[in-house]
Amino acid sequence: MLTDLTLSEAQAALRAGTITAVALTQAHLERIRALEPDLHAYLTVTEDLALQAAEEADRRRANGDDSPLLGIPLAIKDVLMTRGVPTTAGSRILEGFLPPYTATAVQRLLDAGAVMLGKTNTDEFAMGSSTENSGYGPTRNPWDVACVPGGSSGGSAAAVAARLALGALGTDTGGSVRQPASFCGVCALKPSYGRVSRYGVIAFASSLDQVGVFGRSAADLAALLGVIAGHDPRDGTSMTLPVPDYAAALTGDIRGLRVGVPREYFVEGVQPAVEKTVRAAIDQLAALGAEVRPISLPHTEYALPIYYLIAPSEASANLARFDGVRYGLRDAQGALWPTYKATRGKGFGPEVKRRIMLGTYALSAGYYDAYYLKAQKVRTLIRQDFDRAFAEVDLIAAPTTPATAFRIGEKADDPLAMYLSDTLTLSASLAGIVGASVPCGFDENGLPIGLQIIGPAFDEPTVLRAADAYQRVTSWHSRRPPL
Ligand code: GLN
């Protein structure tokens, strides 16, 4: 089946002329039609645009164009703006909003010839770990439709797992590409802060937000990252560093690579099957010649409390713009203040309101020093933990999440339990460094488990090399959900 190709295999087949972009796109659209009623991975399917783009890709190829993603069908998380195509960030407050411009990361994919299939479901404004906070209903996990796909980029992860796209973009503020990738048995990478432009990404927490990539192999991630990475004059935080050839980094050789295993990531509360499976994956890295050693990241336990100060604080400022005046929902009440109140009261869901209140409180006069400023200081300690670790090791390996996918509804009324599913991904976000998740096995219920590979800032090549070396000798990433 065409939808079973990996992105890299599809690139080769398109180049060889054994398949066309139109056939590949049609195969995906048909599968979307068949499976979307069960999964709800997409909020918008841009069928006509996709077919037009595919025809254009085939024409370009016939004229000798060999752009890297020419004719490759991809899915885009609905927090990335797409000109003229509805973009909601999973919120009712942006229902019907048509952006006047396209996010740089998306534009770079389109310029490289990619075919956008549609926009994927997400927790509202990327706040959540299950997509249950979407204003448009949850996405379901392709491995067990009674379970969540993770979040917030759950739609993108489910789409790639279910073969409803060859790859996808997500965003990761505290784990939102790695955690759903782990829950859905696919690969994802959160690049270093500053590696990919945030222009056109609907902001959640600006000092943490980063666009990430999903695929079914490390090679797929390398192909996507290579296209979207790099400086953008429209995002002052995007770095001017040159973009390495990520595909060339996949040598298969990790002999002598020093891999640290942080003791703080294997604590009580980690599901036994997760610990056992991740340890086996780390043994596999050792068998490939990596030097595995224990390390310590002593401030790990503070990641969760400080993330839930910093992220809501920044969110409370970023979300002030949804006021019923400039764009999106407007519940006019005559005067301005009642209009703000009615619009925001109706448009935002409960989790977003909770975060706006937490953040507004943490930033208010008298509390700023005690909460936000203190959290920023602890954030520095977390970064220093990694600096010290990376003086001794090249990479860090750990579970991506403490447990596998939970059932829909199971944690919906318990915000703290929900927040705890990010404990192992938050630190890399707070430190602004690289984090990837690759499938490494299944638990007793047949739900996927992810191996998290963390690397120093801007060392995406080494993270991808380790993931790829692991995939050359294992097949977990090739398993497909029983749909
Ligand atoms: N689940 C975390 C949160 O709710 C992280 C979300 C994200 O990375 N966007 O904030």
C-alpha cells in the first residue's frame, strides 16, 4: 500500500518514477476518509488543495525539478498558520479564522514541494497532554481507540501512526511532540530552541515553544528538519548557525558514543514495562558500541513546578490578544469590557482559563519575584545540570514518558495527574536542548513505549545518528497499528 511507505521510501519511489505524487496523495486522502470517523486526527482536510499541489509536483518533476519534498503528503498541526486555510489552535475562539500569512516552517515545506493534506487536532493552544482539551473533540490513539494519542500534537502523531500522512509538523513547549510520538509509536524530534523559526506559530510560551517534526524513522525526521531549520529574519530568536546535512549524519556508527542514563528518570511512578523496555533499548545502544554510564540531573524534580509557572505566565501574556476585537470569535456586548468578558468566557476552554489565571497570578505585583523570577532561576539550575552532564557524555537516554497511553477520560478531571505525564520531557524544553522520541517496544496491553534521546543544544545530528543506528538493528518503528 502506498500509505505504508516511509517518507524516505516515498522520496525514492517518486524520484525513480515508480509512483506519482497524485497517486500517493489520493491514497492518503482515501485512507483519511476511511479512518477519520474513528480517529479524528484532522481538524481540516484540504483535499482540493492537496490534489492541486500533487499535480503541480508531478508537473515540476517532469520538468526536472528535484526539490527534496516534492510530492510528499504531510500533515500540519493546527497551531501553525496557513494562509487562507482555517487555523484554530484547537480553540473555539479561533473558529473560522483564516490566517493572512503562512508560518515559516510550513512555507519552507511547501517551497520544498510538500503536499499539505490538512491541519491536525491539538489541545487548545497546545495546552495539554491528550488532545482532550481540543475545542473540537479528542483524537483517538490508533493502537487503541479507547486511549488518548497524547498531546498536545496528538493529531499529528496519530496521523503519522495511522498512515494518514507520511510525516507531520507539531510544536513542543514541554513535550508536545515527544510525548504523543511515544504514545502513538512514531518518531519525533524537538529541535534546540532557535533552530526553527517560530514565525506564524500561535504562541503559547514564547521562551519554550519550538516547532518539531514527526515521521516513521530517524531518516524521515532528518529529511523534514533539514528543510525547516535555519535562520528566519522574521523570528529574532532563530539562530544564524548554518544548517548541517542531517541525512549525512546518519552513518549507522555510534561506536564510542558516550550515553548517560539519568537516575532521576527511572524513579517510582515509572511503569515497570516502560523501565524494562527502555533499559533494553539502552542495552541495544551499548551493543552497537556506545559507552553507557549512569549520570545525575539533580534538579529534575523541579522541572514540573517551574514549568507550570513559566509556561502559564507567558501564556497569560500571549493570550491577551484574543479579545474579540482583532480576530476570531466576537461576542459583542456594546461596551468593550463586557465584550472582552463574554468573548473570552465563551471562546476559551477550562484548561486555558486555568492557565491564564495561574499565569496572571504568578506575574502580578508582589508575586513576580516569588514565583516567575524564582522559577527562572531554577530554570538556570536545570540548564546547568545538562551542561555538567554534557561535559561527560554525548547524549542522554531515558524514557519519554513515565507510562504508556491512558484511557480517554481517565485524567480529564485531574489536571495534576495530566501534568505528571510530561515530567520526563519538560527539562529538555526548559534547557532549550534537543529531545527526540523513538519507538522501542510495547507494554502488556500492546501500547507503544518511547525511548527519549536528549542531546546538547544544536547537536541534532548526533541525536538523529543514535536514533537511526538503533533503527537499523530494530524494527519497533516499523510496526503498524491494527486498524
Ligand atoms: N503537556 C504540556 C502542557 O500542557 C506541554 C504542552 C506542549 O508542549 N505544548 O503544557
